[in-house]
Amino acid sequence: MISAFDVKEALKTIVDPELKRNLVDLKMVRDIDIQDGHVKVTLALTTLGCPMKKKFVENVKEVVAKLPGVKSTEVEVTAMSREELDKLFPKHPLKGIERVSHFVAVASGKGGVGKTTVAVNLALALARENLNVGLLDADVYGPSIPTMLGLMDRPRAESGMLLPLEKFGMKIMSFGFFIEGKQALIWRGPLVSKTLKQLLDDVMWGDLDCLVVDLPPGTGDPSITVAQSIPSVSVVMVTTPQEVALADVRKAVCMFRDMNIRIAGIVENMSYFIHGDSEERIEIFGSGGGATLSRESGIPLLGSIPIDLGLRKGGDSGIPLMYDAPNSDTGEVFKGIARKMISLSAISRKAVA
Ligand SMILES: Nc1ncnc2c1ncn2[C@@H]1O[C@H](COP(=O)(O)OP(=O)(O)OP(=O)(O)O)[C@@H](O)[C@H]1O
Ligand SMILES: [Mg+2]
């Protein structure tokens, strides 16, 4: 009769190609259940996004099926707990956010005001100032950084940590990398905070001068979780010029202040439009919202970004304006915002020195 010992011995022949140890030694075999020749193996992987998941399941089925007396094999996959991982892999020095000098979270009171556009182009503008920059898309509802940067690969997991993707000279991580296709997202609060914590703590961010975080819109749970999970984060509030947008931003400002989170500045987006060759600024969404907010709250206005077809196209094509046309008028606005942030010492070049 087949025993759990036989199954375990068979599983020792399966070696994780990255960790170079077998599944049993890696303590990935959590449970072996045998009922009348039907074998059920529960595997605990380092992460459920483990690129080897399918292969491991196939390998387990293959080696177990070869044992005499086995009628069927079932494999259940789960992920190791934080404690299990910590025991197995003593902390890698580049894992997590310990060596990140500054955190900038881009927030807004409501959706669609250009938060992600600002996060992406501001991150690139900071990278042009010779800073080591990372970009974290923490928008659980609609992660759009993969599209805006033309990145669809799934990050690799290695030794219990996730390797960020790299493009345009930045390290990038997004909720979107772990979602199949355009699947709608329904995240429950605890799952959001758990995943966010993983994207901060389990990613090999390494030495960064600044990690720019694209927050979900509004003042809901995910924004609060992110803000609370990040030590000494500075928030950049994005608004459009009209009064209705300001009402939401005011609410968000109050929320961050209540939580003692520093607001580094305000960025007014879609401030004006320059039509054709004329130099005349057409203020489609009204004017002065950012300045009004700045005056009443005492928060500096970092810059006003025009409506620019190049920004929209850059967002759709995966090649952001700040990469493609950094010397354009709009590019200069982003450079100005980045320099202002540096001069306000929201960011400095500590890690680069
Ligand atoms: N200044 C601008 N000029 C032209 N298009 C812009 C500008 N800012 C943003 N857009 C476009 O507006 C759309 C919404 O922008 P974006 O996705 O950055 O907003 P968001 O606040 O992140 O939205 P969400 O709340 O859904 O995350 C995008 O198609 C983007 O390309
Ligand atoms: Mg967005």
C-alpha cells in the first residue's frame, strides 16, 4: 500500500530551478492525503504568482502517478505564509522598501483627473534629474500603468521575492501585472491591504531615491491602507481646475491631514489648452482651481499641466510624453514640478551620492 513516505520521497526528485532545492527541502509540500490509492498533495509555493506553478503541478502528478498503487493524483496549490517565507529565506538585503529614501504618493479626490498620467510622467521627470526611481501602481480598481508603459509581462519571483519590471530606466510594479486579461476587479479590504503590503515588502526595490506610488482614486480604504503602509510618504494631490473637482480634493486633503500625512503639493491637470499655432490659452475647465486650493490650504502649487494630445497619445501607446518628448512645453512643466519637489526637499539624491 502506498504511504505518505513514498510520496514524499518521490517529490524529493522535483527541484525548483531557481532555488536549486527540492520541494520537500523547501517545505513546499504542506500535506499529503491518501485515500484508497487517491493521492492529494497540497503544495505551498513562495507566491501564488510563481511562474513555476503549472510546471510543479505537472511534475507532482507525473512522479506520484508512477508510484505503484496510485489511482489518481490531485494537487492543490496555496501560498506560504509570511512566517514560513521568513523562516525559509532570511531577508534579502534588497527586498522591500527599507532602502527607499523617499515616497511620493499621487492622489486625487476622484477618478479620471489624470493621476496616473501625472504619476508616470513625474516619475520619468524625476529619473531625468538623475534620481533612482521606482513606480508602484497601487490602483486596485483599475491599474493602468501597464498600459501606459506598454508592459504586460508577469514579474518573476525569486527566493521569495518579486523582481520589479524595468523600463525607461525605472523599476515598476503594478497590481495589473497579476490580473489575467481585463478581468474585473472586486477586491475586499483585507485582500487589498495584504496585496499592497506584498507589493511594498516582497518586491526587490533595492536602493531607490524615490518610489512614486499611483494611488486609487478617492479617499476609500485602499488609499488609506497605502498611505498607512508607507513610512513618511508625501502626497501630491492632482486636481482639475473646476470647482466640483476641488470639493473632492478638499475632502482628500482633510483625510490625509487627519492621518498626519504630509501633502507635498498640488498639481493642476488639464489646466488649459493651446489651440493650433495661437499662443492663446483656452481654459476649458475654468481656471484657478489649483491656485485657490493652494491659497486656502497653504499647500504649494507645483505646476499646471495643459491638455496636451501628446499626453493622451503617450498614455495609449505605452511611450509616455516625458520619454518621447521631454523637451516639449508640457515636458518642461513636468521638469518644473520635479525640480520643485526636489527643492521642497520632498526628494533628495541620498542614494545616488
Ligand atoms: N493633461 C492631459 N492632456 C491630455 N490627456 C490627458 C491629460 N491628463 C490625462 N489625460 C488623459 O485622460 C485620461 C485619464 O487620465 P488618467 O488615467 O491619468 O486619470 P486617472 O486619474 O489616473 O484615472 P483613474 O481614476 O481611472 O485612475 C487618459 O486617457 C489620459 O491619457
Ligand atoms: Mg489611474
